[in-house]
Amino acid sequence: MPEFLKDLTAVGIVDQIIFYFFLILFIWGGTNKFGRRQEFNDDYASLEAMKSLRGFAAIGVILHHISQVDMFQQKGLLAPFLNAGAYFVAIFFFCSGYGLIKSLDTKENYLKGFIKNRIVKTIVLPFYVNVLIYALYNLGNSMVGNKVATERWIANFTGFAMMNEFGWFPIVLAFLYLVFYLCFRFIKKRPVALGIIFLFIIAMGVGFCFNGHFVWWVGQKNWWLGPAAAKAAWWQQQKAFWFQGEWWVNSAPAFFTGLLFANYEKQISGFFKKLYAVKFHVLLIITMIFYKLSSYGQMKFGYWTEFSGKGPGIEDKLRTYFCQVPLFLLLGLTIIIFMMKYHVSNPVSRFFGKYSLHTYLMNLFAIGIMLVIFTPQLQKTLGKFSPIVFAAGVFILSIVMGIGEQKLTELLQKLLFKKKKEKAAA
């Protein structure tokens, strides 16, 4: 058999297995109301449904990260997931925004102790637990010859330098939670509070467009395209610090949509329940138009404009970003309206939903381990099944290490945030 046909066969096997896996998960535990007029899922936005939705997103993010490994890119494996990371992360943002408003409306004194309980305890602490784990990982690398500069260690431990490139999500989420708290704590009019949060999200996006993927403003113009790039210090390299990458900002508008939908859920769901089929299809068509606009912006302008030879290319980044904003504003709404008629909850989706943050944070570690294990000799031995074994190994390690990290985090949470004993009644 010709070599290219062998590669195509390998691609087909891997992609078909992944497609079959997703199809089973999408059917297993499905609650279907399509074809039943005026019948809708009452639990489409329940905690369990949202947990399962986050589970699907977590699986998608892991596959997205695997698709970026050279072994997969060279053979075109998992190609649909290569640029799909932002869509899965948008689900996380939407669910987070939705949950905040629902908790605010249903839990008494929800904002009391919010910074301590919802930001420091559930976001900042897990982030720094992850920093410590990756510090040990990097320490091991330094002991085998990959030495790390002292100032980089300091930057790593503060969290401003990204040891874990996938660890950006908790940072952005902490900022969004803080702005949410400040707005809803001190502003009585909700539309005003929501408007300020939206402007903050847009400001983050614009900030990245000026910031770029590295410190381009240090040195001569286009220094990164010449010999100086090979001699660049660690802090001049790509993705070294916060907000050095479009993935930090492009899906964040979904957080605002989650807030908005939760605040006006009765009105929005009531609107779609009348002539659901017509209105949902109109919503879907508009979403597809915005998807085309997003694709056009990335193809026409792009985010990686530093490498066009015309400087940082801030204007093209801005154009690309604002071409993507409408899509990520509408994506979460389209999904949740679809779930009014069909949603899935099964043990796998709930499991990944429960451990979504930590499997996500440990995913880079898992990929690093598998890259060490997968020597050229092992790849040759496994043949066309190498990608399948590699992907399975990444999933298993991400799950095992993610659960371990979560258990460690929960232990520290109990030690550092002990609940005050309730006073006995007289």
C-alpha cells in the first residue's frame, strides 16, 4: 500500500474512534423534546445539566490540546479540534456567568465573603497549587540539564510568568469574578452593572491587541524576525506572561452572555418557547453568519501579525478580535436554547464536569509526560496506532493527576478556610 494511503488509513481510524466516542456521549443520557410541540426540558439549565455541559467542554479542550502536538499536526489528526479550543472555553465562561447570577438571586448574602470564598478559595488557591506542581516538574527538568534562571523562578512562583501555558483560564476568571463583585456590590442598577462588565471584557480584548504575544516593544523594530530572536531572554519569548495570546480574551464575551441570560432567563426562554422551531433556526443561522465573520477576520487579518514584518500589527489584531466578539456573544445562547429541547447527562459528562478545572490544568503535564515516553522507537513499534495510544495516555494521565490535584486543593482549602463553628442555641 502506498505510504500516503497508510497515513490516510491512520487518520481515518483515529478520527472515526473520536467521532464514535462523541456520538455515544451525545446520545447516552439524552433528554429529547424535539418533535413535541410546546414540550421543553425543565432542567435544561440545572446544575446537573450545566455540569455535563462543562464535561463535554473539558473533553473538547483536552482533544484540542492533543491536536496541537506535532505527531497529530503532521498527519492531520483531530483536525476539527485544532482551532476549536475557544469554543469549548466559551462554554466554561458562559456557565460561570450564568452560575454567578443564579447564586446571587437564590443565596442569601451571596456577596458577603465573595472575594474570600469565590475568588481566593476556589480560583486563586487552585491556581497556586498548580503553580507548585509545575514548579516541581520544572525543577526535575532543570536537574537533567534544562536550567531555569533565578529571576524566572521568582516570576514563576508569583504566577506572572506562565509555567503552565494552559493555566491562563483561572487568571481571567478571577478578574471577571472580581469585576462582577465590585459591580453588583456597589451598583444597584443591574443593567448598568452588566454594561460595565461588558466594557471590561472588551477592554481585556483590546489590551491583548496592544500587548501581543510577547514583549515586542523591547529592542529594535521587528527584532523577533532577525538574529536577535535566537538570543532573546526567557522573558522576551512567546506566551511568557499574562495576556500574551488571543486565547486569553477571544472567548471571554461568553461570560457576559451567561450573566445576561441568567438575569433575563424567564423573558428569553418565554420568547423562544413561542414558535420555537422558527426562532431557534433564525438564531442558528445568525450564529453561523457570525462564525463566518470570525473565520473571515482570522483569515483576512489574523492575530499573529507580529510576523508579517510590519511591526506588532495592532490594527489587524483589533479587526480580528471584533470579528470574533459577535460569535462568542451568541454561541452560549445558541447552545442553551438548544438544550431547552435536547440535553445530555451521563456519568462520563458529569465526571469530567466535576473535575473539569483540574484535568484542564494538568493537561500540559500529561502531554509532557507522554512526549517523553513516546520515543521514536516506541512510535515505530506501535505504528499507526501510536496516536490512539498517545491520546488515551494523555486522557488517563490528565484524569489521574487532575483528581490528585483536586484532592490536594480540597485538603488545603479545609486547612486554610476552616468554617467557624456555629454557636449553640441558648
